[in-house]
Amino acid sequence: MKIAQVETYILSHHLNGSFFFSQWSYSERRICIVKITTDDGLVGWGEGYGPADIIQSGIKHLTPNLIGKNPIQNETLWFDLYRKSLDFARRGVLTASISALDIALWDIKGKYLNLPVSVLLGGQLRKRVVPYATGLYFSKENCLPKRLAEEARDYVKQGFRAIKMKVGLSIEKDIQHIKHVRNAIGDTPLMIDANHAYSLREALQLAKMAEPYNISWFEEPVSPEYYHQYKQLREKTSIPIAGGECEYLRFGFYELLKNNCLDILQLDICASGGLTEAKRIATLASTFGVEIVPHTWGTGIAFHAALHFIANLEPTPGRLYPPDFYIEYDRTENAIREQLTRPSLLMENGYINIPQSPGLGIEVNEKALHEFRVTHTSKVYKGSKQI
């Protein structure tokens, strides 16, 4: 069996209403996914996290290294892609391109061997995970605190066992919003995410003011460039510190870990090196005793990759009755996520089951694929030629 072709699709959906967080606003979902087909007709799907058009260009650049190769040897292929990008792309979007290809190769391998990806990763340590609702973004309205409280209350009614909200507008507004949301959801676990909006001084002030509200973690409080600031903040607050969605490869995560930056490590599988590298990062994190909750954003492809990865994670530390593991479940408007893949995600009693079907355990809805596709962006690569 050999890789015969690689196709990329840029998918887009304009939102009914825009929303924003501490860095910029969203009015469109724009995602790059990849389809790898073998010479005997097996298909694998992958997804990259980041600027879709640039990820697509990266995949085009990398594809000649894959055509004609055996997809079952996915770790060997990963190393070849990494080696040939090392001189000019040790971090960033080209790593996301490798991630998309790697996820698709795991999907093919699972289908070929008739096993779920989580089993291929080493086995399923759990059969279900707890999705936490990511939402509570900002919008331009007069009664934002009231709207955030209502949204949070609705997540609890839907059965979510934990909720993550955005902060980063200002310390005064953040505390006002946290107070309203906490009053609305009672004892439900609540996390806050600043998307690296604050200086160390500001982040520490917010953390101290937020401590009485029983915050489960403070995500990306400061810039991902400042490892020493993460460490200092972690030493001065009782709130666990989370981050890592802007980090790449095991080498970048080693910097976070050796500097004692985090209580919770949040690699993005679709950006940091795919499932192959995520497995290595998980092993590295275990040597430091650091918990992992992946950052997950995009389509059902990304979500299912995270499900399989989490199924295989070892609890840190191990015990007879380990706690539930979290998976991030973005609840903002995303028609692509809702329609692109089947079966639909189903939460029952606050849990989502680990897929047991071969590969990632999904099928792509071809009708939705072509409805969301940006015109003239699907490309087929065979060797160095573009068709």
C-alpha cells in the first residue's frame, strides 16, 4: 500500500454574529483539512490549527515527501517531514501542516488494521471523557455580564460538568464577569482564559482577586514567550496555571516543563506535531508529573483526534480510581464542526464516549465538504505536480 494523492480543502463559514476575545474578533470560521488517499482506496482525514491558507501551502510543500510511501510507517514519515522542515520551520504554521498530515496517516493506519487510533497509540485507559464547555466570549452589548451568566447557566442545563470563560478585557470587567458567571452556575467547575492578554503584574492581580471564586485553572495568563513569568505567577497564586496551545514539538514543551511553568499542559494536536508528537509530549509531561488537557478547536476531525489521544493518556499519578479526564468542547457558532463529520458528537450524562470504530471513527460528509469549501481551494498533489 502506498500514498497515491493528497488533497487539501479550505472550509469557510461566515458567522451569524461575530464575537471576540482579548486578541481579535471572529466573523468567519476558516479551516484547512487534508485528505490522503492510498493506491488501494483507503482514505485518511487530518486537520491543521492556524491560518488555513498558509497551512494549505505548507501541505503542498511537504507532500512530495509522502507520495509513493507506505502510510503504515507513519512515524518514519513524520521524522522525514520534520527533518526537511527543521532548518526554517522549527515552530509555527508548517508544524501545523505536518500535524494535519500526521493525523490523516493515523486515520489510514487505523482503518487498514481495523483498530481505533487510541488502541494503536497503546490502548484505551478510559472509555469516556468529560467535555467542558468553552464559550462565554465577548460581544458588543450593553448587558454583557447578564448575557454571560445566562449562557453559562444554559451550559449547566445542557449537562456540562465544567465551563471555561474568557477574560482579558480589563481586571475590573473580568472580575465582574467572573462574579456573575459563578453566581449563575453554583459549584460547577469554572476556568478562565486570558489568551495571553496580561503582564505579570496584571495577571497576578487578577488571580488574587479571582481566587475566592474557586477557579479551576487560569489559562494563558501572560505571553507564551515569557516562561519565567509563568513560573513566577504559578508560585504566587493558588489557582492552577494552564497553557501551551502556542507551543510546538516536544522541544518547545520541554522549555515549559523544565521551567515549572504549568500545572496543566494544553498542547494542540493539530498544531504541535500531530498525534505522533503528542504521544511524545505526553511522555515528557509524565516525567514532570504535569497533567494534560489538550486545546481543541476546529472540526470533528480535530475533536476525534483529541478523543483518541486522551483515551490513551496515563493518569498522573496513577491510582485505583483515577479522576475523569477533560476534553475541550467549543460551543461557539461553528456549522462546519456540526455538519462535516459523522456520527454527530453525543454527550450523555456529562460524558462523551471514546470512538470504537477503526481509525478516527468518523466519516466526512461529502455534501457538507463541498458546501463549505472555498471555491478553487481543493488541490490534488501527486509527487511534485499539482493537478
